[in-house]
Amino acid sequence: MLTGLNFILAHVPNLAQARTFYTEKLGLTVADEQPGLVIFAPPGGKGATFALQEATDARPVADPELWWYVDDADATHAALAKAGVTIASEPKDMPFGRTLSVKDPAGNTVYLLQPR
């Protein structure tokens, strides 16, 4: 039976640009890198592994949502906006916590959550 989410792979048209976004803007650490593929270490050593694979015909992910926990949604929003990240939705309170979303260079929406 399933025991939890282990690996998330997103296809992007420009791997170098996406790698820069996820490392320099969102602060992820590269765990492994091969031609056409970057694998990031799970933040805090917990959770699913996230990876990017270059594909020239890649399109933004249409339905799946990528959610990352943050300690402070408002401070994260301010830092990302200052870094020039495209803000898709401003911080707002939801029943499960405070959320916001941003766009990565490939057009994928990345959701950020400060749990209650």
C-alpha cells in the first residue's frame, strides 16, 4: 500500500533558468545533478524529493499543485517579491493556514503554506 509521496518531477523547457529559480529564489539545495536533470534535497531532510527534467516541449503543469511549507507567509512574500519573483496570489488566510503562490520561470504555479 501507499505510504506517502516520495518523488515529484517537473518538466521544464530551460533547466538552467528553473534551477536558478528554485535555488536562488526559493532556497532549495541541489542533491544531485546530471545532464538534463536536477534533484533537490527535501527541505529540512523531510518530505518528498523534488526534481526538474529538461524537455524542450515542456508546458506548465496544468492540474497538480506543488505545495511547500514556509515559516512566515508574509515575510516569504516580501522576500520573493523583492527578488523579482512573479506573485500569482497575495498572502491570504485559509482554514488550513496562510497561503500565497508564485510562478516559476516555466509558468508553473508554486504554492506556499504557513500552516496554522
